Amino acid sequence: MTAQKTALPNDLEPFWMPFTANRHFKGSPRLLAEAKDMHYTTVDGRKILDATAGLWCVNAGHGRKSIVEAVQRQVAKLDFAPSFNMGHPLSFELAARLTSMLPGYSQVFFTNSGSESVDTALKIAVAYQRAIGQGTRTRLIGRERGYHGVGFGGMSVGGMVANRKMWGTMVPGVDHIGHTHNLEKNAFSKGQPEWGMHLADDLERLVALHDASNIAAVIVEPVAGSTGVLVPPKGYLQRLRQICDKHGILLIFDEVITGFGRLGSSFATEHFGVKPDLFTVAKGISNATIPMGAVFCRKGIYDAFMNGPEGMIEMFHGYTYSAHPVACAAALATIDLYREEGLFERAAELSPYWQEAVHSMKGLPNVIDIRNLGLTAGIELAPRKDAPTARGMDTHLQCFEKGVMVRFAGETICMSPPLIIQKSQIDQIVDTVSSVLKTLH
Ligand SMILES: Cc1ncc(COP(=O)(O)O)c(C=O)c1O
């Protein structure tokens, strides 16, 4: 046996960091040690206002007592139980609570992340079509500039070139409708842009190309987050629903970001009044305390699988940690907290203030668009010549130095604070970002 290398606590090399410029980060690391409510504390004791709810996920704020205690109790009581041909009560309680949040959805399938939720939803869609005798419907349609996680399914229906280029399109039979981003028509729209409902008709182009009998499902983010907060034009999602209905195509919403209050409603489906056949969630489901995701299925989908011999597994899909007891405990406590504190309503009430605050940055150097909905905002900057994304990265770094954490997606500064944010903290975010943008070259 070879002697084990002594691990140094401050050796940053062994961790291959996800979605990170590893060499740059390890040259000047930003390490977080603690978090409470609206703030992180760095390892050197600096308080950072969290304008991103972690990664769009800590919707109720950090370190919430009731969630922490529920997790502590559960891990001591039942650390793990399988959900394959076995069960534990919390998983059923959670599924019942979730389906009662929204009429029309009768089952949830549990996963551990957004990526798993997406791949699960795609698999359910294809299997459902087969179950109802539409087995030729295998093609999956995504949208340019979409982000659906990093599994092979999600990557393939996703529309971000950087996420795809190293792997090509490994899932065959995938196509994309065009995105909805249009600076010429819609720049500086407050909330949903007026122009662009007709962009949904692009789905008709793909139906004409492939024939509806070959298409299983269309997946879109109701509000695209990771490509810089792209808010759907008025009527666009409704139109997409109509075209799907016309052609027997399932509509999947990826609500990994929009779920659990981000738009000031329980889910985007409620916010926009459009009902997809399946929708994915993760992140806010457990306030990110313990990883968890889920797929909501509209009435009838599960039933289509419930035939054949009763002793047979109906769908050969699932994860060891599907409905992990500790994640279920975290999610139940999270949903209670959302309700007790009225956090979805709070997000709705705050959103006009948020909208005016973020739009006050119009006119600052290099700002070419500002977009918002609920408690999300994207501030798009003109790219620096020959250095794409550098301006976004610099804004992120300088804001962090000034005590505010914002994200950047390419050239867009993205903000999605916890729903417990105070108006004075909204002002602090806007003051900080503004002061950085005023001096950034
Ligand atoms: C819309 C959407 N789908 C899927 C994912 C992937 O989620 P995860 O990183 O939990 O796999 C994300 C992550 O940001 C997302 O925004």
C-alpha cells in the first residue's frame, strides 16, 4: 500500500470545481464560511448580502431554524430508507402536500437535482406517448438559449452552446425552436415584453419538418434564468400550449428556478395561467438545505402507466435517493415556512419596488437592457471588445468586494434574492451594482 498523501486544508487543487474558471478562482478564492437569513460570511469574516439566493435556490433565506431542526430530527430518526418497492411516510406526506399546492397535478416523481428532474420529465414524456399508443413520438424539442441542467437529456434539449460544444448532441432526435430574446424590440421592458407572442409559432415549423407524429414533447423554461433572465413575451406561453394541444405534443415547463415563489406565485404555471403536462422543480423545494428535485405530472399521466400485471414495476426509472427522508423533512419544513411567512405573497408585493429599483440602472455605462419579473432581474451589458463575458465577471467580482453577491450569465448580471429581502437591502444591491457599473471600463 502506498503512503497516503497528507491533505492540506488550504490546497485548492484537488477539487475540480463545477461551472468555474478553476485557475482564476484558485488564484483568488472567494470562500464562504457561514450563512444566515440574507447574508453570507466569508472565511475572513466579511458579511456579503446574498442577491442571488445562493444559486436561485435559498428562497426562504439562509439557516432558517425550522428547516435546520427538521433536518436534524430526521437524520437522527431515519437516516435513509429506500423508495424502490419500499417506502417511508414522509415521502407520501410530501407528495400529497406538493400536489395540493396546485390543482390539476396528481403525482410527483422525486429526484435529487434539477438535472435529474429534467431527464426524468423527458423520459416520462417519451414513455407516456408510448403508453398511450403513440410510440413513434420520440423526438424532443427544446429552445435556443434554454438551460435544462447537465444530464445528457437536459444538455441536448438545452440551447447554450458552451454547455453543448464538448459533447455534441448525444441524444438523437432533438431539435430547438428559436429563443425569444430581442433587444431591438423589447429592451428595457418592465415585466413581460409586449412583442413576441408569435415566436411560439416556430414550433409549427418543426412540426412541418418532422411531423407531429414523431414529436413527444417540448420543454421550455417559463422564464429562462441561466441565459440571463429572459421573460416570455405576453401570450407566448399560452400560444405554445395551444400548438402543443393541436398536435398532441406534451408541454414541459422547467420550473427549477421559477418554482416556489420566485415570480410571486407558487409556480410559473400559476403565474402565467398556463398548464404544462409536466413540470420540473428542484432548488426552492427544500430551500436548498438538502438536495432535492421533483417532476409534477398532470392528472392522467400516471394512470396511463398503471396497467399490466400489478406485481410488475410500471416504469423502470428512479434514483437511490429519490424521496430521501432527510430531503423530505427539509422540503416539508420549507413548504410550511413559505406558507407561515406568506413568502410567495411577499415576493409579489415586493416585485413593483424591485422592478423600479432595478430599472433605475437604465442609462448607466454599457447597460443595454434590463429585464425583470417577480424577484428576478437581468442587467445586460454590452460586451467588451475581444473579451466576451469579461464585463459580467468583473461586475460580479467588484460587487463581491463591496459586499454584495450577484451572478453573471455571459454579459448579463443576474439577481434573484431570497424572498425575505427588505426594501433597504434592495436599495443596497442597486447602489452597489450601480457604483460598480459607473466605474467599470
Ligand atoms: C431551469 C433549470 N433547469 C435545470 C437546472 C439544473 O439544476 P441542477 O443544477 O440542480 O441539476 C437549472 C439550474 O440552474 C435550471 O436553472
